[in-house]
Amino acid sequence: MNTMAHWADSGGPGPWILLFPLFWAAAIVGVVTLLRRTVGRARGGQQQSDGPLELLAHRFASGEIDEDEYWMRLSVLRESKGGAK
């Protein structure tokens, strides 16, 4: 009778053969993770822009708009969001 317990004794591959699928799964996950991180960094400038409040604050901080225009646009954005601050 040739059971799993005696498989290694009979010249079979032994229980270590179960590690091969785990090795390949880990290798594939590693490659996919590496590619996602690499592609994510390459597209750094193409990410979606920040929200409108952050964009408005950035424009004000860089001097593109003055204080009056900043407050006017900020009040419009807050009103359009239903009073959210």
C-alpha cells in the first residue's frame, strides 16, 4: 500500500513539493507589487488633482490670486458643497 506517509520512502517527490506553488505565488505577487510601485512613481505627475479647496489654497499661496478673490471663491465652493467647511 502506497500512502502519503510512505510516499517519500518509495522514491516519490516528498511533501516538499507542496512548497513550489507557494514559491511561485510569492514570486508573482512580488513582481506585481514591484511593477505597481514603479508605474505609480512614473505617473506621479499624472495623478488626479487635489480637491478644489486645496487647489484654491495653492493658487493663493503662490500669488496667482489675491486675498479678495480667494475669499470670494472659497465662499462659492463652500456654498456649492451645501455649507460644508
